Amino acid sequence: MSLIVLYRPISEHASSTEQYIKEFHNLHPEVEIKTVDVDSEEGITAAGLYDIVEYPAIIAITDDGRMLDAWMGTLPLMNDVLSRVIAST
């Protein structure tokens, strides 16, 4: 299980998104978090694959790439993300 965070590093949401990622990682270092710029080739591909239309977005995925849940537009409560991660294991 891992998380993909899609966001624009140069945007009004960048600092809050990066702070969220840092805090989440500090509290739950066992959860792999991958950050992806939505304007990169990888970001465009991920957004299309997982139907992401608002940013920032957090996608919880299984080890084989299946999406379990996604949060778009606003950052969710860390406990909501963690509960989804735990429920899938």
C-alpha cells in the first residue's frame, strides 16, 4: 500500500501540501508516499489513469496499482487516509 500525492510544486497549495506530506511521513513512516508534479508526464498519466480532476490529490493504491480511494481538491484528515490504508492491509 502506498500513497501518491499529485500537486503543483509552484502553486498556492504547494507549501500546505508539502507540510501535510512531511507531517504524515513523520507520524506514519511505514506508509510510502510518492509526490508527483501534476504537470509532469508521470503526473498527467496518473491523473488520467485514476480520474483525478482537482489538485492537490491523494491517491491510496495497492501494491499492484489498484486505486483504493482518492481525495481531491482539499487535503483530507490524516486519520481518514490512515484508516483507509489500514483497512486495506
